[in-house]
Amino acid sequence: MLQNTGKLAGCTLFITGASRGIGKAIALKAARDGANIVIAAKTAEPHPKLPGTIYTAAQEVEAAGGKALPCVVDIRDEQQVGEAVQKAVERFGGIDILVNNASAISLTGTLETPIKKVDLMLGINLRGTYLTSKLVIPHLLKSSRPHILNLSPPLNLNPVWFKNHTAYTMAKYGMSMCVLGMAEEFRGQIAVNALWPRTAIQTAAMDMLGGDGVSKQCRTADIMADAAYAVLSRPKDYTGHFLVDEDILKEHGVQDFEQYAVQPGHPLLPDFFLDDAPEVLVKQMEQHGKYHWVTPTFKPPPPSSAAAPTSEPIETTFGAIRGVINEDVVKSTQGVYRFDLSGLPVGVALTC
């Protein structure tokens, strides 16, 4: 784990969606420095399926050494956001850091996505991030160490990340476009960066999306909290970067990433948008459980008649391979594939 250095002591962080998951993990990491945390989230009453409320998160923040201000906020509501910002300024004297963490997801195609869900994703991911930033920025401009950190991916225009969940990608990339624009707009005044995980992260939302057993293929939210801490400890001229948790921690000397695994040694699911061989998502999910949230983006086409199984083991194996390594995979990974086959009949040797 990345050690706390005290650099965030006395800083005030306004974190959206901080009642659970990655947002809460970032809050607790900063609280260990003695930071002030504004927990801006919707959950005031216990949810039947999701753990935690803004009040239980506040208790954890204060137990970790920080000061907490829980605020009921739907970031689509300008009045609620404005009131929470004002309360934060009145309570702590200002705001130093904004973490835009709140997000909505629906991994569905154009015809399968109700407009209500499109509005939800665009309203939270894009508009909510923009609105919260707009209302917090006047206070960040008064801070000596101002920073905006959006939990959003690099702007990867590979069509594989659009074709089966266009609405979600549009909404999530909206958060990233806020980074691209605001980093340049406020260069020299406010640091604006994005952070994204290399692998899937265990959260209550992931458990709901992935089903039983998905957590063992994830890392804990601690890796994102450590990476966020490293980024937020940088000066304001460190801006305009699209960062990956694992990469930023390597720069800070972290070498052991098994410590972040929910189940050390188990294969991990790569996250979206990074082009780290998207077919691995399907392969690992098929090996370790059937998860209904896997979209056709990663599902290989059915084998053609040319690749139909035969009685020969080598032909059968390569027939299956042809069904997985399709044109989209080759384009996205730019990979050269080598296959080492074992268990061949006596007297048969194969070199690929």
C-alpha cells in the first residue's frame, strides 16, 4: 500500500458518490492525513441492496482521523449541488479538491437502452460532472493546492469500446472531455486530471453487475484510493493527464500489486477502454463464471463452417482459436499470437 505522507492534512475534498465504493475509499485515504471530507451522495437511508449511507461513511471518515460533512446530493440537481458547496465553504472555509466519482452505467446497445437510462447516464456522468466542477471551481481558484480529479478513462476512439454500449461510452467520455477542456482552460490555476483502473474493482455495483463470484477477479478499491492520493499530492502544474492506477503507483515505487487483489493469484478482469486485449474479458468470464453484464462487444462470432470441429485435436483447437481471435481483436491489440500446445498424441510435434 502507498503510505500516507500528510500532504492532504487540512485540505478539504468534495467527493461525489462517496457513500461507498471507490469514492469512500478515496475519502478514507485522505482522512488518514487529517483532511476534511464533504460526502456528496444520494443515499441518506439504507439501500436494500447497496451498503452504506452518507452518514455511515461520515462516521468512518472521522474514525480514520478526518472531519466529515455528509450532504444529500443528486449531482443532476443544481440547487442541491450549490447548497452542498456552500455548506462546505461555511464549515471548512473553502474547497481545495474536487473528486468527480459519481457515475451511472448501463452496458446495453442502442435499441436496448431506454431513453430514461440514456438521460440518467448523461445526467450524472457528463452533466453532473460539469455542473459540480462549475460550482466548485470559483472556490478552487482561491486554494493554494487546487485539483479536480475525474474517475474516467482515456479518450480511446477504438470503435470496439463504442459499438455495443454507445450511450455509456458517450457519457463516460463526457467526464474525460471535461478533463481535456478544463485542464487547458485553467492551466496554471487548477490541476485537472483523470484516473482509471487497470482492472475491475470490487464494489457493490460490480457485484450487482457481475453476479456471484466476480469479486475474486477484481482488485479492491484501495488501489484507486492509493493512486488518487498520489495524484492529489502533486502540485497544480501537474495537469491534463489521463492516468491508470497501476502506472501511477509504479512511478511511486509500488511493485507488489497482489496486495490489492481480492483473491491473490486469481486472474484479473481488465477494465474497459484500455485496449489490453478485450477478448480476455470474455475468456476469463467464461472460465470463472457466466456474468450477464458481458456485452456482445467482447463475444466472439460463432465459428464458420471452415472452423467446425473435427476429430483431429489440432484442427479442433485451431478451429476454436479462429472463433476467438477475430478482426476486432487484432485491430485493437495489434498483437502477434503464439500458441504452445501440450497433450499432443505420441509422436506428434507442433511448432507455431
